Amino acid sequence: MNQRIVAVPAAVREQAHIDDAKYRAWYEASIRDPDAFWGEHGRRIDWFKPYTQVKNATFGPGEVSIRWFEDGVTNVAHNCIDRHLATRGDQVAIIWEGDDPADSRRITYRELHAEVCRMANVLRNRGVSKGDRVTIYLPMIPEAAFAMLACARLGAIHSVVFGGFSPDSLAGRIQGCDSKLVITADEGLRGGRKVPLKANVDAAIQRLPADSVDHVIVVRRTGGAVEMDPVRDVYYDAAAREVTDECPAEHVEAEHPLFLLYTSGSTGQPKGVVHTTGGYLVYASMTHQYVFDYHEGDVYWCTADVGWVTGHSYIVYGPLANGATTLMFEGIPTYPSISRFWEVVDKHKVTIFYTAPTAIRSLMGAGEEPVKKTSRSTLRVLGSVGEPINPEAWEWYYRVVGDERCPIVDTWWQTETGGILITPLPGATALKPGSATRPFFGVKPVVVDGDNKVLEGACEGNLCIDESWPGQMRTVWGDHERFVQTYFSTFPGRYFSGDGCRRDDDGYYWITGRVDDVINVSGHRMGTAEVESSLVAHPKVSEAAVVGYPHSLKGQGIYAYVTLMQGEEPSEALRKELVAWVRKDIGPIASPDLIQFAPGLPKTRSGKIMRRILRKIAEDDFSALGDTSTLADPGVVDDLIENRQNRA
Ligand code: WTA
């Protein structure tokens, strides 16, 4: 156990919004009387009609229903743009840094207003109105933020699909929420390589029933040649020329859906996580301010992609609601050189930097020099998200990147939680490398054992949250029963995160990783069931079981056990073919790292695959496989060990 404690530097504490005493006082108040606490903080955003009700939530058992500020009326785009115009119209809202260091753009709040209104008018002219779903499949260009905010302005519900997903995955997500309009770009550009986004959209639409998608709006990014359907497709620049840059913001109820985001779970296909308007924005903006200790004048950079929830809450909505300057980066950490992150920090004088452990680990390999040759003197606060950060990576981030000057906020949260739940606050929390530390205001974590018994004091178990917080997801799109089943049935009456954790004597939380069949590859969530169903769709595959295993760069790698159809022979060529198959089917992030051909999988007599055994073998730790006597055929285990792929 890592006992190192990094105290809050006096200089940080003195200028921070929250110190330890204030943290404790606010936290206590937020738990004692959530209505009073959130009733006050809910006013941090503008309301067209103020709310009189604050919290109205029940986690069951039985009915699960979550509502915040429910009689209030507001609009997210108004809060992220219009309300800032009088005081900061000429301040930069978005700094865009292109893949090529020669490409960058600065967009003021006034320009953002014009751009978002134009985009909204383009959508409105194509029939989009309140409640309609719009799929956004864009690279990291400002138009991605414009598109999200344009939807919010109209009360339309966006579903952003990460540009790394395949046509099949995109098709499933378009169909899943029945969206009639898709916004994409001709091509994306990452690390000097082109990504055929429009061609992927065409391929996705081909897989759908004929009348699924009415309009495809194509932003010109590279200018590469793409096929354009004369009826369905239009270039954004052409459409934007036909409209004005004024568009009123629709008044929507606090619980009106703002966006859907498809995410992987332990079973089945990805589900559409639904976030709504008022509570989400209050929570995203409040966490952005306090977790990063955001102050006027900061230049804030979150390196996530807008295709993930981190990009939604902490590139677009939280920062813009706070009137911040948020940096959007199109490229990758290693292009054109391995110093790119730090060069961008110096170029734009970034003060707050938020990234994922996987990026830190990949940069650590190249040593300190590429970092140390840059200044980074503007940096004040560093953040981490997406997976547990190992203490070695933490120390390197702290010492080499932050010059032992910048607190690291290790923020634990999930697509479902809308915003950060467990995290240090820079001016308040002494840090322990590898620990996400303490709950944010209003968040009530509990650790339970397998029988839903609440564990007290120092302990280890399943991480649940009792009591709702405003940024929480409200339902699964079109399937409320799945919402209840997935999150509130394992431990009735509580929200179950799917993560395991340890709590130490100081009440600090240490996230130990997923305890379900979700794996976390380079900070990206992947359901093992999705990869399995892709593999078994291959004509030569009869059965597949997928588990995670420790991977030095990615956190977890994807390990697939594959049983072939009768008469098929394992080969290197087939292994490559299967990797390419999954890549094409789901997307590059789902590519198996290791494939083991297995004549049989360990199953109980009732036919259930014993994943515990498969995980152990994948971890190259088969000394303690536990009881294998209940297996239908204990002999398969010897073969699995014999032919394991991950050997130290
Ligand atoms: C993991 C990303 C440890 C966790 C915001 C969670 C973390 C899943 C941390 C959610 C962290 C995220 N420490 N683990 N600081 N942050 N995770 O939905 O397993 O893409 O359940 O949301 O990432 O991933 P998601």
C-alpha cells in the first residue's frame, strides 16, 4: 500500500475556492440537507423559470425515478453562450489546436453564438425540433461543439458517436435512437492519418432500412473527395450560407433530455445513457469549477475526445457554462513529436490540464527529456480520468510534467454519473498517489459486500452510491427496465457502479477496477459481450470468451479465447483475420490483443462459462484457479494453461 501523502501546497490553498475546512463544511451540509444545498447551487445557472422543487429521486427497491429541479425551465446553450455575451463576448471560448501544429483557431463567445445559431438554423431547416435525435459523428473540430450546442439550443437530443467506431457500430447507434439526421465530416485527421468519416456514414446508412436517415450534413475538414447523395447530403458550408446567425434558444424543462451517449455494459449491446438538462448542467459546471479550481483567466485543456462523456462534460458543457476558455485538440500526443502535449501547453499557456493515465504511461516510455525541454510554467492543476492511475505513472506526472508544483486530481466517475463523483479538490485534499480520495459534494459512496451489507471504516468491496446527485443518468433510452436492472438490482436500493474499491483509514477511496464484465482499454470502456458476439459472427468461430488482462500501456488488454468450428485449423493467418474482423466490426478500440485458440472452454455442468478461470489464465496467474471440480470437463483447463498467450 502506498503511504506517500502529498500535502496541499500553501500557495494553492490560499487562492483556491475550497480549502479543507470548507470542503468538510459543504460536504456535511450537502449530505444533511440536499434540498437546501442543491437549491442554492442550482442557481449557478440561469433559469427562464426558476425551480421551486429541488430533489425528487428514489432508487427503489421497486420503482426508480430521478428528477432534479423538475419545475424549472432553462436551456443549456443559453447558459453556455448567451448569458456570457454581455460580460465576455470578446473572450475566447474555444481554442482549437489542429492535428498539424500550424492549424489553430480561437473562437470568442460572440463568434460561438453566431456559429451555434447558424448550425441550429441549418438543423431546423431540415426539420429538427425539440425532442428529435441527431447523431454527431465528427472529429475533434470546433463544429463538434457547435453541433452539440445547436442541438441543445433547439431542444434536440444529440448522440455523439466516437469517430473510431465502425460503420456497423454507427448504424446500431443511429437506429437505436431513431435519428433522422447525421452530422459528419468528409474526413478526420489524426496523427497525419485520414479517417474516412463520410464513407463510414454512407456504409452505416446502407445497413439501415431505406427511410432511416433523411439528412447528412458534411463539414469540410480535409477537403477530400467524398460521395454526396444529391437529395440526402449537403455540405455544411453551403447550408450555413443560407441561414442567419440568430436563433432563439428553446425553453425546455429541467428534465428534458440533453443527450444520449451509447456506452458498454456487462451484457448485451451498448445502451443509450440518457442525461437531462438542468441537473446535468449544474453538476457539470460545479464540478468543473471546484475540481479543477477553475478561475477567471485560466486556459483549460481536457485531452479527451468529444465522443466520450469526458468530452461532453469537461470539454464542452462544464467549461462553457462557466464562461471558461476550453481547448480542443484534434491530434494525438505523439504527433508530430512526442513533446506535442507540452508544446501545446506552452503555445496556448494552458493552466489546467486533464488527461488519461494511458497517455501518461505511453509518454513515460520516451523518458523525461521530451517533457523537460518545454517550459510548462503556466500549469497549475493536473487531472487524471478514465482508469486507475498506477502510482508510478502518478509520480511521473507529478514530478516530470508538473515539476512537483501542481496537484493532481484523480477523478473517478462514469458515463452514467454525468460528472466527477470522487476526487481531490486542489486546495483542500492531501493527495495519495493512486487514490481518487474523497467524494464530491452531495455524493454518498458506500462500500458493500456481496450480500449488500454496508461495510464500515477501512474495507474493500463493491462501490455503490446511495442518494441521487443532479448529474446522474435518468434512464436507458427506450428501456427503463434495463436501467433499473443494470444499476439498481444487484444491490437493491443503491446505485451500483460496477467498480470495486478499497477505503482506507482516512476515508480515502482507491478504485480497484471493474468487478463486472466490462474492461477498460486505454481508458475506453468495452463490453466483453460485444467483442464475443463479434467473434462468433465470424463463420469459422464456434464459440468465444473475452476477458481483460493487465497491460502495461493500456491498463487492460483484450484477451479472447476462441473455439473454432469443426474442421477449422488454428493459424497465425486466422488470428490476424479475427483481429481485423473485430476491428472492422466494432472499431479499432475493440481489437483483441491476444487470441488463444481453445478446443474447449471451461464450463459448469449447466453450460455456464467460468470466467474466473479464464481471467486467471489470461493474467498468467494460474496457481490459484480455485475449485475446478464443478467443471463439466476439468481437462480443458490443462490445455488452456498449456497454450496461454500472456507469459511473463
Ligand atoms: C473507470 C469515464 C479509476 C471506472 C469518465 C469506471 C476510473 C469507468 C477512474 C467509467 C479513476 C474512470 N480511477 N477508475 N479516476 N475514472 N474509471 O464510462 O472503472 O468511459 O467505471 O467514464 O472508468 O468509464 P466511462
